[in-house]
Amino acid sequence: MAPDSDGRSMRERMLAGDLYIADDPELAEHQSRAMDLMEAFNTTPARDSRERRRLLAELLGEIGADTHIRPPLRVDYGSHIRIGARSFVNYGLVALDVAPITIGDDVQIGTNVQLLTPTHPVDPELRRAKWEAAKPITIGDNVWLGSGAIVLAGVTIWDGSVVGAGAVVTRDLPANVVAVGNPARVIRTIGPGSA
């Protein structure tokens, strides 16, 4: 059974976090724009850092000073991603920004990390009808996401935490902890002088 039509566009429904149909001309145009910018960024020569930065500023909702992102980068829209200052993103980030993705200052993101905001209904009829939704992801300041980590829709990782390589974060993590595994679980607290 399809959700009731309330007069909102699919983009308005998507941005509100409600069920929407992704196969929509307005959304397709936004995604095409993102794909063009992604392709340009991912193929710009490494020595042309000024052009790479310009493309990221056009693609992303916000990118802080002294933040570096290594290609390839994959996004849905780009414009729903905000990343703070002095952060570093290594090769292969997949950031599906159907809902907002907010990344703080001084964040380290390892290779092949996935930030996945989309969700799909459990009801098979809604899935068959192509309805989907999304929940935001927030990464606090000075977080380290190890290579291959996956952060799922609706998760907040608070300041100073570390997510081990290959971990799958299915629920919020408090500040200053180390979490590993699938699903990720806290294995210790980080105190002053922790190595």
C-alpha cells in the first residue's frame, strides 16, 4: 500500500525524511549534476589541487578549510554533505547523502568507508513500489573511521571516537570510545594520553 499523496514533491518528501520515490525527474536531475561533478573530480590530475578543490566546493554542501578528499569519491547528491575543517578522506569514500551527512572538524576517514543514509521499507509491497526513505548521519569532531568501516542510516558518532577497520556501526556511539566489529560495539574508553 503506497503512502498517501500529500501534494509534496518527491524531493520535499525525501528531504523531510519521509517515504519517497527516487525515480523522479527532479531528483534525477540533481543526481545527474552530482555525477558530472564527481566524474570531473575523480579524473582531475593529482597535481591540479586547485581544480579539485573548486569541484568539491561546487559538489558538496560545505567543505572546510584545509580538508582533503582523495578520489574516487561517490555520492548521491553531494549537496547534502557538510564536512568541517582539517579533515582527511582517503581513497574510495561512498557517501550516499539522500539525507544530510555532517562530518566535523579534524576527522580522519580511511579507505573504502561507506556512509549510508538510505533506508528501505520492510513491507515488501512498498519496496516493490519503489518507496524508500533516509535518515541523517553525523560524525563529530576528531573522529577516526578505519578503512572499510560502514556507518548506517540514523547514526551519530560523537567527538573523539574511533571506529575500527571493517566495523559496521548500526547505532550511535558516545564520545571518546573505540568501537569494533559487526555490529560495532564499544571495547574501551579513550582517556587522556591514550595511544
